[in-house]
Amino acid sequence: MHKLAALGDSLTMGFSSGAIYKTQYSYPAMIARALGAQDSFRAPAFDIDKGSTGGFPLNLETLLRMLQKDYPHGISPVRFVGSLWTINWFMHSVEKFWERGHWFHAEAQPFNNLAVLSYTVQEAYRLSADICAKEIAHPKNQFFLFDQVPEFPLYRAALATLASKQSRVTALSRLEQLCADGGVENLIVAIGANNCLGAIIDLSIKFSEEADLYRQPHERKCNLWLPRHFEACIVELARRIRSLSVKNVFVSTVPHVTIPPVTRGTPPQHTHKYYEYYTRPWIWDRTFDGDIHPHLTGNDMMLLDEFVDYYNESIRGVARDNGWHVVDFCAFLDSLAYRRLHGAVSYRWPSGALAALAKDGRASYLVRGNAATLDTRYIELDKEEKIRRGGLFGLDGVHPTTIMYGLVADVFLDKMKEQSVTRVDGSAPAMDWDYAVSNDSLITSPPPMLKDLRKVLSLLSGRVYGKILFSVLEKLRGNVS
């Protein structure tokens, strides 16, 4: 019997700072490690280029480190043109590899981690490999800087994850193959954030229509699914899983997508919890202009949170009807929401995580008493190149850092322990915090250029770094070419 399998989206895949790179640092992989099943927990590889591209589709941490190497004293107005050449060369090499390189390999045995970036609920059972292959068959030659992000990243990632010679396989049908091969003891189902995340990335709201239930991702225009449409999809997914040979299903609630720092609330505050406006993270309070800059309002953000609450009611209903175990990822992230809670976060850090941080000389300064100073704000360094704030989310402002993935794994493990899930040898699961901390390069060795982040972003006025970040996020959401 397979110890662990997972269905989900980019969070479950292990995405961070704009790319899926080393899947062994995803939270399901850390759970597998805690269960003693790391050797049998298989996931698609996205570091097959030996690190030259830093993963798929665009690793912002790798890009910053490259800029730091070429411009160790920072990007000044004099060095600005040269930095554009460096960025253009890097983005071109990444696009060329993933659009025209030989990276796809069919696998007879399904992967255990079947999560795919940008999946909404219905993609798990509707999006097949033949549709993906058809849409990416003829990539365009792009030369403009901000267009040089691999086209249709969802479809390319799905092909790599489904990894089958059979054209009509889906993530769910690959899971069925795992179940037919001895069954699955523990299944993670963590999907639904992309049913609303697009509204945050687009800074606009486009509601789903009934027809979107049957459209493929490239055919849809919506970025916020109505609760009844979400419920129809999660009920259908549960119906299909019900017939599979799975012992335990651990289903995650959808987090409030208004918390990650991909958007930034700008004063004044609309209510105690919400700001008047939310805009891009690189637009500072003193420069924000509601007539110029894209934004959502505090009322829009409240609506998004209300929709997520409705989604989670549907998830809990499905869990009750099917005997699933609910992992409250939403409550977990709410307890860490630094700006929303005015700094008074209620999350209690695991002692093992604090001990691992304290033990690592590169990160020991982050431990203060019974907590760590890492928070949900966009990462920023002080003059000594140490983390001044942020650190739980990567450079794309949406996806967790490796340490944050460790915290997510710990939340799942707590629920698994409640259900008497053990390691393969029968002992209690044990989270390897030293592994999580030592392999978080963004936290233990942040790119020095981040110490001048405000200066860099002010210099570029969101026209370079900001547009690169936005183009990555937009393509992940919309799969546009």
C-alpha cells in the first residue's frame, strides 16, 4: 500500500518564488519524510536542467542571485541598461529550455504527488494530457522581455505530472492507478485556492458562469468562482474519490487569499481588518494613486474572504458526508496574518522549528523567546543583509518558503496523529525541522540585493521587476500565451 499521495495545486506541488524547482521540499514530501516514506514518495522533477534555469516557469530567487553576481554593488541608474540585458538573457534561456527542451519523460508508475500549479477543483478530474499537449504544440517565439515566460505553464506542468503515454489521463485517473496498485493509506486533497486567487492577481473580479464548469482553463475568463459553482466541483471530486481504495483522506480548507503579500493594503483602514485599497506590493503608500494604479477595495477583499468561507463550508460538508478529516489551513494562515492582526499573531511556533532555527547559525537571530520573527509580509532585509520582516512567503508574494512549507506539513501531521497514522515502522511521525530549515536558501542565505528592495523597486517603478513578477503570476493564472 502507498503510504501517501496528494492532489492539489501549486501549494501542494511545492511552488515558491515563481517556480517549482526542488519538489523534495514540498509539504507533502516533508510529511512523507516524517512518515519514513520519503524513498517511495515520488514527484515529477523540475530541476532536470541542473539548476541553470532554477526550475519552472521562472525562479525569481535565481534571477536575483544572478543580478547580484553581475552587479554586486546594486543596480544604479548607470547600470540599469546592463541589468536589462542580464534579465533578458536569463528569461530567454528559461523560455527556450521549457518550451523547446527535452524535459518530458513518460512514467509507467504514477507519481504520488499529483498536484499541479494553477489547478482549480475541476482540473483534477477534467483536464487530460491530450488537451495539454494540443495547446502547447506550437510555442511562439517571444522577444519582448516581459513576454519571455514559458507559455501555458499549467499545461506544461500537468504534462510533467501526469507523465503518461496514455493521452486521456487526468490527475484523478493517475490516482486511480495508484489505488489499483495496492491502495493508498493517506490521501491529501488540498485544492480550491485558484478558484479565487485570480481576482487577487488581476486586481479585478470576474465571476464564474455556469458554462465555466465545462470549460478548460484557456477557455475561461472568470477569476472568482461563485460558491454554488465551487460546491458543484468539490462534490463531484468527492464522488469520484469515494470509489477509490483510500483509507484516510485529509482535506484542506482554502486559505484566505487576501493574506499573502502579493497584494498590499494601503492606508487608511476601511475597517479594523481591511484597508481602503489593495494594490501591488511594490507600490508604496506615498506613491499610490487610486486613479492610476490597479487596485481592489476593502469591500472587494471582504467579498473574497466571504467566498472562501463559503468554499470551506462546502469542503466541510463533503468531509462530513464522506468521513474525511479536515485540516484547517485557513485558520492556520489566519493566525499568522501579520498586518491584519496588527502584529499580534496568535500562531504558536513548534518547539522543533524554533530549535532548528536556533541551531542554524545563519538563522538563529530569527528566534526570539517562544516565537520566530518570520511573518507574512513581503520579505525585506536590513543593512546587514538579515531578514528585517517577512520570510514566510517567497518572492512571488503568493507561495510559501521552505520553512513555511514545514509549518504546513506540521499542521497536517497534527491531524494525522489524531487519526493514529504512524510511520512505516509503526512509530510516531517525526517532523525533520533541521531538514526544512537548512534547505531554505531564501531564509538562511537571502539574496543581498533584497536589502535595497525599496530602492530597487522605486528605481524600476514596477516597470521591470514588478512587470516580471506580474507576468509570471498572470500566466500562471490565465495560461495565456
